[in-house]
Amino acid sequence: MTVYIDCIVKGLPEFDVIDRIEGANGDYIYILELKEELKEHYKTCPQCGARMHVHKKTNRQVQDLGERGHNVGLLIKSVRYRCSNPECNYTCGEDYPSIYSSGKLTNRLRETIKDDALLRPFKEVAVEYGVSPSAVSTLFKEKAEELKQDYEVYAPKVLGIDEVHLDTTYYGVYVDIERNNIIEITESRSKATVKRFIRSLPNYDTKIEVVTMDMWRPYRDAVYETLPGVPVVIDKFHVIKELNKQLDAVRASISRNIRDAGTRISLKNNRFLMLKAQEDLNPRQAAMLRQLLETYPQFSDPYDMKETFRAIYFAESRAEAEETYQEWLKIYKDNNMTCYDNFIATVANWYTEIFNYFDYRYTNAGTESMNNRIREIDGAGRGYSFEVLRDKMVLRPYIARRSGAVDFSILDEDN
């Protein structure tokens, strides 16, 4: 019991522990009172200097951090004092720095809930600590305001721009590609919003050297208007995604001419075999793909052209990549193919930005991972407000950097 009491007192230095009671359900209740030396402060009236006397005693119930799997409550023997001078009649209660003045939680429990609320769903945190979700939400807002004092708005060397679609809304997502750090989320992905965001970054016109994005024209227009001369890179994943979309359209078109419903469903369920990179297929999947192409030879040419196009990204230079693309285009036209006409038009519209990749080799992979995290947080929270979702993502690194392994690099070599 001494160890437990020492742990409690360590975080509540103004108290003496009178007793500890263990409930039948395993809860611990610590009985506390203000240290005797601190009670001296209340013996003299600060208003008139007369002697103070005990006016009222109450038991204040406060919740504290759990202890080795046990819920912990504090029963504080609280005292209120009154001045003995009838002309003064000043009253005051004992001050407890470790307890939130107007609440039923210790400050250390409040801080723990604040940190957890930034990293976990509100309802989950509420259940763990036995408080209401609204209380968790309130503490989260307090934490967010605290962290915003340290929030550093900066212009990264490589800015990634993307969007995440939640319900019926597209939100703009902005990432420092080199640090894999989310900078901001905006309520819109419009050209005006993107321009406004870029211009809000300190020294944006000298700091930002490259911008990566997907093929959303308002992004490109916004960047070229605010950052003239800064190269825009369309990363390879978005290009291949567009190519795969066209290949899947071929699959859907062919499937519509197949009478057997089971076969159509099977083709749809196994479409990943054709969309997945050939080198990423395991032996079983590779065998299934060969069987599919043998059974439906009309898939063979579109599939081969898809894989041939992917080879462009193995080029060691922009010149080699452009030459490989022209060769691919010639084969496509010589065979009178039409299945990738829309894709070819897209490449033409974004030619410079697509082939900029071979000069700068940046991708939006970090932005995509951020988008997945945003979807996870939104799903777990069952529809947070934009403000909460934004704060949970943007401020997350500021709480994360205060947790984890100890950084022993701060020690001198002699230690």
C-alpha cells in the first residue's frame, strides 16, 4: 500500500493521504486532506488580519488516473473558512493546485484525457475514463487551443496537394512531402481555396520548389498562378490509377456481353488480377491471371499495353521516359486500339506535369497515406465536425512528439 500511496502523493503534493479503501468492484478510494503546513495559510484573514475559523467541512469527490487496472477516486476532506471579525465576514475555501477548480477531475487526469482525445475516438476515451463524450470533446478543444500556440505554419520545399472525400464533401489536404507531415486541411478544394492557402504560407514564393498533385485542374491553375515557374509533378500512382480505370472499363464492357451472371461476377471479383502490377502477383495469382487471359483473349492486348506503359516508370531519365512513351503510343495506334483513347487524351493534357516526375522523382504517396488516416479518424468518430477532424490531423504531430521513447541523445558523451 505504501507504494500506491507514494504514487498518489507524488502527483498531488498538497495532500496527505489519510486512508485508502478498496471497493468490492476493485475501485480504490483515497481519503485526502490538505497538508497541515498549508492550512497555516488559512488561519489569518487576508482582508483584515483577524483570525479565521472553520466554517464548514465537506467531502469533495474527485476522479483521478487509474492505478494498475483499478479505478481511482479521491475523497477530499475539504474545509471552508470564515473570518472571525463580524464586520469583515470574509470566507474562502482551501485551494488545491492539483485539482481543477470547478470540476471533478484531477489536473493530471484532465491532461491525460486531452492527449488521448487527440489520438483516439471521443467515445472510446469517455468509456475508458468514465466521463461523458461531451466532457472529452470539451477537453479536446482545450488541448487543441493549447497546441495551436506551438503550431508552426511553414512553406515546405515540396508541397503535396490532394483531397479526401468524406460523405458528400471534398476537403483539400496539404502535406510536406519530404517530412511526411500534414500542414493543413481546408473545407474546399477549389482553385480560390488553394490559392488562398498557398499565399498564407510564410515566404511561399521562395520556399516552395516543387508541388506534387493529382490531375485536378484547379490545383494546377492555382499553383501556376501563385507559384509561376515552380514545377508541378503528377506522381506515377495517379497516372497508373487512371490507366487502370480505363482497363477496368474494358473489363466491364466485355462482361456486359457475357450472358452467365456467375461469370460476370467472377470477372468483377477477380479484376484485381489485371489491375495489380505483374511483379506483385504471387504464384497463385499469376496462374489465375494466365487462365483468365486464355479464357478471355480479348483482355490480352489491353492488359499487355497496360503493363508496357508501366515500364515507362523504370526509365532512368526524362528523355528515356518520353521516348518509351512515344514507342508505346506508336504500338497502340499501329494496332488500331481505342480502349485507352481517353487515357491518352489525359496524358496529352498533363504531359509536362507527368514527365516532370522523371526530373524530380517525388510522389504523393505520403498525401495518400494521410488521406487514409483522415478516413479512419472520421469513421471512428462517426462524422466529426470539420474543425475536430482538422485539429486531430494537423495537431497530431505536436502531441506525438511528446510521447514515445526517451531521447537519450540529449546526454553528454561523458554520461
